[in-house]
Amino acid sequence: MNAPEILVEVAPELAVFVPHARRTGTHPLAVDGVSTLGHVVESLGVPLTEVGALLVDGHEAPVSHIPSNGESVAVRPVARPQQVPGAPLRFLLDVHLGTLARRLRLLGVDTAYESTDIGDPALAARSAAEQRVMLSRDRGLLRRRELWAGAFVYSTRPEDQLRDILDRFRPDLRPWSRCTACNGLLHAATKDEVADQLEHGTHRSYDVFARCESCGRAYWKGAHHEQLEAIVEDALSMRAQGN
């Protein structure tokens, strides 16, 4: 007796996750009559964090649905902007996304970052405990059920990563308000208050400073400010166009 089959179509936006032969069109897939639709979709390689609607014979179905022989399933991406209910929007990034973490903090987005590999269970537990959206390129991590919420980072280029996350979640932007080193909040500081961190040339050339309330690091408009300003201006322009 032949195993039951369903017909599956994966949206083009999610094609990166599935084998090349399944990236376009509708394809048959054997099912066992026991596994949920969510499990079936994950078996194709698509993290559920990236899935919006699941349509079964044209009607939206939950991930707990048990597929039956002959059903047609369409896998759609998450809608943008994506809403994360129940907590202020904030992120947690794994060890591989340090540049993205610093750029999100530059824009004033609450962004926790693990600079060492603490392991998937610990990352998932922190996501749940602090109600943070886990950003990662690790599909296995994004499949962990204890995550508060998660999102796959599609690009390896920090510029593209930032634009994608800003487009997907539309976080509130408050540039220059967070420490890029530790995520603490910045407050205005006098030159005397940060004098111990300044070299002679900096002490002589600059008068406007900020200091992190958490780690004490001092900030001023130094040699790299134009580069940072360009990142901020691009993000604010993108937000204005999106609105």
C-alpha cells in the first residue's frame, strides 16, 4: 500500500531553506498520518520562525494540523512588519552577529549579544527569560521550542542584515542612545567626568561627551563618526520611506 502524500508549495521567499528540486512549484511529500504540519514543514528545512500562514486546500491551518492524503499545502512567509506580542521589542543575537548587534545598538535598539558561544540551550533559555527575539543564522537554534520568538538572519553582510531586520520588525529607533559595547543607556557627561578615558589630543579637541550608565565607557564624535552617521542616516531614511 502506498504511503499517503500531500502536495507542498513553498513560497519563493523561503526557497533558501529547501532542497533545490523543491524550490519552485508544487511537489509531492509523503506523510505518516501522525506528524503535525509544523513538523512536516520543519522536515523540509524551513524554521517555523520564518513561516506566516499555512494554507491547507486554500484555508489557513494551525501548525498542529495533521496532514491527510491528497491535501495541498502552501507555506507562506511571515508578514512584514512582523508583530511580536506581549513584550517590548528587543533582540538577542548569537556569537556570529557581533557587527549587527553593534549597529542595532547604535540605532538605540535594545540588543543583547553573546560574545562567546554559550550553546543553543542557554541562548534559548535567555530568549525566553528576557522575552527577546532570537536573531541567528543557526536553523537548529531557531527550532528550539523554548524560544520566546526568533528570526533567521538571511544575509552574511552586516549592511543587508541590518536593513532586513529593520524592514521585518520596524523597531523604534533612538540613535546614539545606547552603548555599542554593552547595550547600556548613554547620558550626557562633562569632560571632567570622562577625563580618565581621554588621550591628550581628544581632551583638547572635543567638548561634547556621553557616558554609558552601565559600563562607564565614554563616547564622543571621533574619527569614525562620519561612518556611523551614514549608518544612522540610512536607517532613518529607510524608516521614513517605510512609513
